Amino acid sequence: MATMLPTEKAGARSLADVLPNSARALAAEPNDLDLPPVRSAVVVVVDGLGRSQLAARAGHARFLAARPREAITSVFPTTTAAALTTLTTGAMPGQHGLVGYRTLDASNDRLVNQLTGWDDAMIPEVWQRETTVFEKAATGGIRSFAVGPSKFRTSGFTRAVLRGAEYRGANTITERFAEASRILASGEPSLVYLYIPELDKASHSYGWESPQWLSGLEAVDAELQAFLKVVPPRVGVLVTADHGSVDVPHRAHVLFDQAPELIDGVRHVGGEPRCLHLYLEPGATDADRLALATLWEQSEGERAWVAPRQEAIAAGLFGDVHPDVLPRIGDVLVAARKRIVYYDSRPVDQAARNMIGQHGSLTADERIVPLVRLGAFEL
Ligand SMILES: [Zn+2]
């Protein structure tokens, strides 16, 4: 391929390391993050807070930005469903099975939204193939809690990725930290996952370069600082994110369906605007995949990374891929490299085109996230 796929850096820490090593610190075991033994651990996930965004707005997150932070790698695609599942299982998307925002359910010849599309034909406990860190911790006598918005308490995605944790609903950032404090006050060894979706939501609506996103960041920083003042001794706290994001102006929308050769033989277009999964008609061969990838590459040049499925897998982008997961990955993957997004102008509902903040691709702005150690984890 003319545009080389960025491949994994050997030895680089990733999102997959965060929760399993926190659980090891709870068991007073040596671990790959060199976390000291603790009684309880809290892992705070600020959805969409990439390393670049935090660095660019460090003056608005003085508490967080003053702490030593390292850069870790999220997964591909850099989308919430894939990344949070890697966080809570420690497994790569090719193993856990959530490989994009909307992916193919081949048995039913349909695309399914991996956050919201759960039903009797896509059962969370089956489709997400891995044991969670929370389920494993329970066998060692550690209780796990997931603190997030109440509306997600019974969702299919919660069943897929947070099973083994007791869900505690709290609808504001302030209430979520208060809930975490209540859990920690019991003194019982606990693993707490605290999820903050507000920044990602503001980013999609207004962009991360907006005042709305900035006030969200200031709120997160203030709440973290207040929480750390009251956190009991021997409680370690980590702050990380599932992915970063980029703001894309409306004029940079690429309507790919207007070039007929790019959708010829394509039965479903899945993924999301910065990372398309193109699914060919059933029975496609590697040669068919390569042929379509070549057409896209000729069309897109340097502004996208294009790869047939076999090449993306060989580059290690999904980790080892389980045979059950293979059909969920697009026959051809198109990941935006420049500040553009891909839309299909054919569907009647074009509401998705209102989004400003976007993610899903392989740029450092999307893929590199911070890991900040606080409390008993701050050395
Ligand atoms: Zn996200």
C-alpha cells in the first residue's frame, strides 16, 4: 500500500493494561504498571480526553495537568465501544469482538450499533466474548463497582462490558465522585470504574475546541481535585480516556457515494465517519478486497489509510482475531488521515452530519490518551 498503516510500537503501554494491573495492585501483586499495593482502586475514564486535547488546554485543567502523566495507546478503531471493552477486559478488539461503532452481524445480514443495538439476535454475554476484569476480581474477593449515568444501568452495552461490577447510577460528575467516596468509605477492598461521558458529548455537538467542552474539562478537573482531598489512604486513582478526537468542519465532509466505483459491490457500509468498514457481498475473496482497496486508495491518496481486511489484521491493528470476530471486520477499512470525514449521502436521515468532534481513526490526536496516577498510585 502506498500509505503505510501505522503499526503497534513494541512494548508501548496501552489501554488494555490499565484495569488488569489495577486489579493486581489490589491483590498486592507485582504488575506491569508498577502500581504499589492498595486497598482500593478507582479508574476514572473521561470519554474523549486525548493526550493532545489535555495538553492543549492544560491551563483549564491545572490539577490534572500538574500531575506526571504518561501517554498510552488506545485501540483501533478509536471508538467508545471498542476501547471501553478493551479497558474492561484487557483484551484487544479482535478477541472481545466489538470492532467498531457499527459492525456487521453476518448471520442476520445487518449492521448493528455496538453501543445501542443489542437485541435477542445480538446477546451481550455472547457477542462480547471475554471475561471482564470485574468478574476475575470477584474470584479474588474484590468487589467491583461501575459508577455512571443511571440511564446506562440496564443497557446491553453495560451487560457486555461491565458485567461483574455492581452498577451505581449517578447523573452528574459531582454525584459520581460522591458515590465513589461512599463506596470507598466502607473500607472494603473495591475496584471502582467511574465513567464521565460529558466531554465526548460536548465534543460531538460543539467540537473539543468549543467553550462547552472547555467548561466540561474545568468541571472534571475541579471534581477530581475535590475527590482527591477526601480520598481515604491506600486508595489508588488512575485517570485515563478511551480515545481523543479531532474537530472536522462541514466543508471537509467527503460524500463517498458520489463516486460509484467506490461503492460497487459494497453491501453494507459500517464503522463511523473517520473509520469506514466496507462489507462486500457474501463470498468475497482476498483478491476482491484488494481490488476495492486499490480503488479507494487511488481516490483518496494521502488523505486516508486504506487497507483490505487481511492487511489490517496482519499489521496487528485488531490484535489476534478470533474466527467468530473475523466477519465483523470490514472487507476494506478506510481510516481518515487528514482532517476529513466520510459520509454516505444516500440515507434520508443525515443528522449524523451535524457532528463536529469526531474520532475512530489512527491519528495520534485520536489514538494517544493520558494515564495519570493519583492518590496512593502517585509515586
Ligand atoms: Zn468515547
